[in-house]
Amino acid sequence: MTESKRVHPLWLVLLAAAGTFALTMGVRQTMGLFLSPLNTATGLGLASISLAFAFGQLWWGLTQPFAGAVADKIGTGRVILIGALLVALGTVLTPYMNSTLGLVVVIGLLAAGGAGMAGPAVLMSAVTRLTPPEKRGFATGIVNAGGSTGQFLLAPLAATLMVGVGWVNAMQVLGVLVLFALPAAWVLKGNSVQAAGAGPKPQGTREAIGQALRNPSYLMLACGFFVCGFHVAFLATHLPGVVAACGLTPQWAGWALSLLGLFNIVGSVAMGWAVGRWRMKSLLSLVYATRALAVLVFLLSPRTGPIVLVFAAVMGVTFLSTVPPTAGLVAKFFGPANMATLFGIVMLSHQVGGFLGAWLGGTVFQATGSYDWVWYVDIVLAVGAALVHLPIREAKLQPKVGAAAA
């Protein structure tokens, strides 16, 4: 059997990819719980620490196109192995930093960069390569749900550990847990060049990127994902601050993050099922419109604990459910040969938005004492994202091949 064919059962492929995403995403999405203790321990101020978190959002996105290109050429396994080790190292070292630059290095360069290497661009590409075409929508939904499962499990665990053993030990436990992702490097090994097998020579990376950047539908998809990044990063980083601003205890913040992850599992699996039945661009428009409406209702409602938990649950359904249809559209446009690279570029757009969401959250709150203006911006962006997906054309584009392939 050639290496391009699936040598592991589908359940093991999904367990490896979803488990890796659960650990890397779960650790990243619980970091908001440590923002206040870091601020107290370092005295750097909320804006400075938010800058380190924001840089992590940006670097996570910047890493993914390059990690995807490397995975497309030399193999997914090596990339995941290095990524998991970097996440663990950055997380364990974070409590020892007492400067903004130090936090940028460990949270941004190490932990976020490692999470980008073992992130959705590489994982979704591996699953697309190792999964039959008729099962890819459901498979990507399962992998996406893995990230939500990690958040659902690790957020309350981190909150409990912070109370029981202190925030420093809690963060180091999370760093060690990431090492359980290392066996996935063996299960998901291989690359898209091997998967292409015999037949016409696949596009080179540069040619594939050039074609994608000339495609209006691909560019509109990237613009919508920018908005998703703004929204997700703001919630992941500042939801505990939002809960505190409502006058609630930190336990409410832990449960809000946990519910965000729990209902994201529901949204991710449901979206994986839906992408095989409805147009993916329409599903994306629906998700963004739902976000805008949910934020508006939250702003008009009393800020009580149950209201916060209901809001977290609703936002959880839409939180990362954008990933399966977005990845599905990239694969539909261009095929699996350069999937990791092209989806990585879309993820970069997502994380540029994530940088702004994480950074503006802390900056606006420090300036005004409220997160309301960030919510207003989020509503406007969500409405724009709902509209920008409507003109996308889902017809598969035939890649151009060189004269030699012809």
C-alpha cells in the first residue's frame, strides 16, 4: 500500500487530529483566565499584557501558511511534533516572564507559533488527505469539535487548579498536558505530494497562491474569516474580563468559557453535517448574522450570571463552526494538493482580525472602563461578514497546470 493511501482507520485519524486540536486550542483558549493574575504579578497593565496576547493571535495566523507549505512538502508529522513541543515550552515558561517583551516571546512566538504549526491549517489538510471525499465535511466538523472539547475540559480544570494550587502551577500543568499530542505526529504523517499520486503534476505552491489571490471568491472568504478572528480572539481573551465587568466572580468566567467550548462542539458537529447538505457560503452568512443578533441581545439584557451563561452557549454554537465550511470552500475551489498552504493564508486573515480583537479589547477597556464599544464594532463587522459571503461562487475552479503536465 502506498503512503498516499490511508493506512490507519478513520476513527484513529480523527482521534489524532481532534485530540491534537483539543490540546493546543484548549490551552490557548484558557489563557484569558490568566490575564488578570499576570497583570497583578507583573504590574505591566492590561493594555501591555493584551498586546502580548494579541501578538500571539497574529503570530498563530502568520505561522500557518508557512507550516502548511512545509507540511505539504516534507510531511505533517514533523510539523505537529515541533509545534506541540513549542506550545508546551511557551506555556511552562510564561509565569517566569516579567516584561512585555518576555510575554510576547513565550506567549506569542513560542506557544502561539507552536499552536499554529499544530493548528487547523495542518490538521484540516491532513484529514482531507486521509479521508474519503464523501466523508470530509463530517470529518472536518469532528476535528473542529476537538478544539471545542479541549476548551470545554481545560477551562474549568484551569480555573480549579488556579484556586487549588495557584495560577503558576496551573499554567505549567496545562503546558505538560500538551505533550499528549505527540503520538498524533505518527498517525498523521505524510504529505499532499504523496497523496496526489500518479497523474498530472500538481501545482507548485507559488502558482497555487497566485491563482488563489486572483480569485474574488477566495478573497471574500478571507475577508469574512478576518471578522471571525476578531470575534473569537476578543471572546477568548476578554470573556473573563467581560464577566468581571458584570460584577460576577471568576467561577462564572470559568463556566462561561467552558460553555463556550461545550456548545462549540454542538455547532462544529452540526456544521460538519450541514456542509454536505446546504451551500457553504449560505451557512457562513447565517453564522455571522446569528453572532450579530446575539451580541445585540446581550447588550440590551441585564448582566446576570445566567444571562452570561446563555450568551456563552449561543456564542459557542457559532464560535468555530465557521471552520468546516471555510475549509470546505478552499478544498472545493482548489482541491487537496495545496490545501494546507491555501487554508493557512485564510487563517492568517483570521488571525489579523484576532490581533485586533485581543488588542482592542484591552485598550478600549483601559481607556473607557467598558467593553461596549468593542461589542458595537463586533456587531458591524458580523453584519458585513454575513453580506460578503453571499456573492461567493462555489463552482470548483480547475487548476492551471504547466506545459510539462499538459
